[in-house]
Amino acid sequence: MLSFEMISSLKNNKISLGEPWRLPKASGFLIPLITNPPYPERNYVLLQEVENLVDFRDSGGISGVDVLNKTGKNVFIRKGTLLKGAGTQSRSPVNSFVLTPDKAYKRIPVNCIHQTHRIAPGSKFEVGGLAPMMVYQALGNQSNTWASISEYSHRRQTLETRRMIGSDNLLEVEKMRASDVVEDALKTVPGDHINQVGVVIFDLQGVVAVELFNHPDSWKAFSESIIRSYREVLTEEAGDLVEVKVDRASEIFKTYLEKLENLEGIIVAENTASEVWDLRSHDVAGELTKIEEVEIHLTLNRRDKKQTNRYDTQILRALNLEVTPQHQPSIHIDEPMEQFIQKRGGYNILSTLEETPRRFNELLDEVDVSRGTLATRIKEAEEIGLIEKGIRKTNGSPAYILTSEGKKVKNLGDKKTK
């Protein structure tokens, strides 16, 4: 069982609940999370604080964006940050990431959030707000991300025009919503209390989400975008016969925290300074970021079991649970997958990874292809869902692993080689 200091601080009231707040007639509400000084020294800054000193450029592939940190500090990039493409597809990171102050571009994993726009290698990006909760939960699976944007854009009408938005461009949808009266109401949310480090979001079913930083300055730099990302919950109207009992929030939150004992996780991003953990249980999906062994950010969300994240299978196995079709998408051998095993090194990469996870240099030693060809095959395999980056069970180090789709394609290759 995993243990995290931030969750412990919530349980033992080192971080306490403030006063509830909700819009008139709304069924959802929020409660600020409050702590007391002294605060830990911040060994990082948020992207939103230094965005002019961080360069983003298109890698030329749908699933990656190259980033250069020119701040001289560790920079935290939150999952779901909106990156507006200048002449290229807009993207959003599929997990949080910490940029160390290196003088070299780093590639971060992303999903496309504007399906019909072309990719323009080398194009720049501007930093925007945050993906709404519905899209945030789908990140990590490109098909689910596109589907969630479509649903989000059609779910409501803009209150001023009374017309459907209907766009596959998430940034366009957010721009149109920014002008409606609901957005004006959200600006009245008291999001920056003294000593505030986070927020808990509730609806009629209980806790929807928790977001927490280790320092008030981090929360203050990001609070407006975070609260807006939960717009769907905070603006949902309650029926005339529904009583919203905000006075029971403390009791409900305590019960919620007790259930976090079952959280399991894997490291999904790491470097010399940081670790990012993907957290899962049956009911909760979350993420925790550490920098130099200090926990700096935590998110917990009610798990949408209709969405399949690329880490779900690994987490379910860690919990010793059966992986059912509800958690694992159906596998279909389409043309790109079948073509992959016909390419040089394709079948051998899948066959090698079936035995045990491998790092890049280990694959290079075992698969008879050049470094450049191996890099190309790995990128292709990741993009079509045959392999993914995971964690070795033996020592916790990162390595490439075979997905369920990859195993089926490998089995197809077995038949073709007989």
C-alpha cells in the first residue's frame, strides 16, 4: 500500500477545510483547503508564472511536444494544461511533468485537442488555461480525448446565443464559453483565501475532486484556471425538490479520505529531480508529483469508469483485480498494426518485450536494427498503442512494456512466422 504525505496531512487535519461556497441554485459547491505557516521552501515554479521563459515546439508527431526550460529553475507543468498551437494542432499533456533547468529540449507526452487541424513540425505553442474535467479524465487515450471534446462541446448551449457550439477544437469551445454569463458568475468564486493551498469539489453524490499544492503561492498562481476547469460541476443546477446539504461536507470528506487507503500507483514520468505518480483505485483516479522527494501537487478525481487510461491495466494488476472489458478497450488488428510487424524489427521488438520490459539500450542490444530504426519503430508502436512506457516490478525503473494490443499483434506475427 502506498503512503503519501499530502494525503496524510488531509487525514490528520494539518490541512483543514474552510467555508463552503456555491452559486445560487447550483447543486455543486467547493470548499477551500487551508494550511498554516511556516510553509516549505518552493523548489519549483509553475509554468503559468514563467511561460515566457519556456519554449514549446511541435515535434512533428501527434503524441509529443518538445519543451525548453530557460528559467534556471524546476518548472511544474500540470496535466491538462492547454497548449495553443500556432499553425499546428493544439495539444495537452497527458500527465504532469517537471522540467529541470537543462539547456536542451525535452519531449513530453501529449494528446491532440483539435482533431481536424494539421500538424506543422517546429511550430510554436502558447500556454492557455486547463482542460475541463471531462476532457482531463480522458487524457492518455487519444480516441477518448477526441470523443470527450465532442461531447463537451455539444453538452450545453452558450447562454447568450442559445446555439450549439459543436467544435472539435477545445480551445475554441473554451473561448466561446468565456463570454457567457455563467463564466461571469464563476469570477465571483472566492478562490484565494489567506493560506489556501487547494480545493475540494462536491456534487450531490459526494466528493468529485481534490486539488492540492504544498504552498499558497502555487495555488494562487493557478486557482482561477483550476476552479474554471470544474465549471460543469459548480454550475449544474439543483432541482426545486433537491436540498444541498453543505453542512455535511466535512463528514463526507472524512469518509472519502478513509477510502484512499486502497490507492495504488505507478511512476509515469521521472527525471533526476522529480517523480510523477499515476494513482488509481476502483473509485478514484489521481496524480501526485514529487520534486527532490518533496510532494508538491496532488489531484484526486472521481473515476470515470467509461474512460480507459493507458495506465489502467497496470494499476488494476497491481491491485490483483481482474481486467474486464469495462477497463480494457476491445482489441482490433487494424491495418497499421498489421503493417508494423512486417517492418524491419517490428515483430522482434514485440517478441522481446513479451518476455520482460526493456529499456531502449537493452532493446538495441537484442534487436538487430540500427539505433535510428529502433527509435522509429518504438515511436510507431507507441502511437498505435502496441507498447507504452511503464515501470519494472523488480526495481521500479522505467522501461517499455507490451500492451494488450501489442500482445495480440505479436501473436498474429507468431502465426505469420510459422
